[in-house]
Amino acid sequence: MSAPASNARFERGSAWLNSLVQSQAIATAGTALFRNHQAATGARLETPPRHDAARDFDFLFGRWRVHNERLRERLAGSNDWQHFDAIAECRPILGGTGNIDEFVTDEFEPTVFHGMTLRLFDRTTQRWSIWWASNRSGRLDPPVVGAFADGTGRFDGDDVHAGRPVRVRFLWTAAGPDRARWEQAFSADGGASWETNWRMHFTRLATDDPQGDTR
């Protein structure tokens, strides 16, 4: 047999063996044959790391320009949207088990508006709780609670709007490293129907951009 033919046959055999090992790794991991193969070839199976849901908001760390679409009147059949920009900055707290951000805009008179979000991750339930506060109220609103699935975070809770009990829903999505989207919706019928009343479109700011100062 010629050397080129031998090499081709060897390469085909190696490719087949590697495919077989990968496809049957779990079933054969405990056998002597597989252990001998590992010892002879130095091959190692790598177990994919378990997803850490406490890092689901890591995409939000940093500074952002935020374009807002905010319904002026909620649960009133209105279609009058207010458009304005803001600056936001998010950072981790508690060693990564939570995070906090600040949202600043001069859209709301008579003073600069400061909003703040606090997010905490419960490792027992694997769920996030999210609270919102502003310099207008000086208190934390009731939290929404939830988790991410298939790239979208959904968080629900109860609150009161204009004297009416409402369900509140936050939706979070990340569109790559430099884009993100948040929206808020209210339901006055226990979740049977929803009215979206606020959308935020996030675009990441460069670290040296002076417009990213939220002080």
C-alpha cells in the first residue's frame, strides 16, 4: 500500500473514532475501554458549565444612552407617546448577586429626574426581584419577580396605579453587546390583557464619552 493511501485511510479512521467517542461519551464513560482510551490518547471529556442565572443581567453593566417612549396616560386608551433621551449606568453589587443602576434625564420639570433600579438574585428560587425608585417619591416601588428564558427576561408583580390595582410586567432583552431593550406593561384585569406604557432602547456609550456622566 502506498504511503498517501495509508495516510488517507488513517485520517478517515481517526475522524470516525473521534466522532464515535463524542457521540457515545456519556454511555461509555464508566467502562474500562473508555478509561484506557483516555489514558492512551490524553482525551478528556468536558462537562458544559452550568448556567449561572445570577449573571443574566451582566449584559447591562456599563453606561448607556436610553431612548424612551413613554405613554403620557396609562390605562386610559391613550396613544400619545412622549419621546426623550436619558443616560443610565449599571454596576454589580454584593459580589455579583445583584446590581444597581441610575437613570438620569432633564425631561421632567422642574428638576433633573433621577431613577434607580435595584435587582437582587435569590439563589434558592433562581429568580430575580426588581425594585424601582426615583427622586420624586424617595421610596422603592413594589417589586416585580421573574427570570430569563430563551433570551428574554419576564418579571411580574402587583402595584396600584391611580387608585386601581394593576399587574405590572417588565420585559428585558439584549440585542448583542451594545444594544438592549426594556418595556413595561400594566394589566387591570389580572393579566388577561396588557397595555405597554414605557419602552427603553439602550445603546452603549464609550467609556470615555463625557455624556455618560450620571452624577
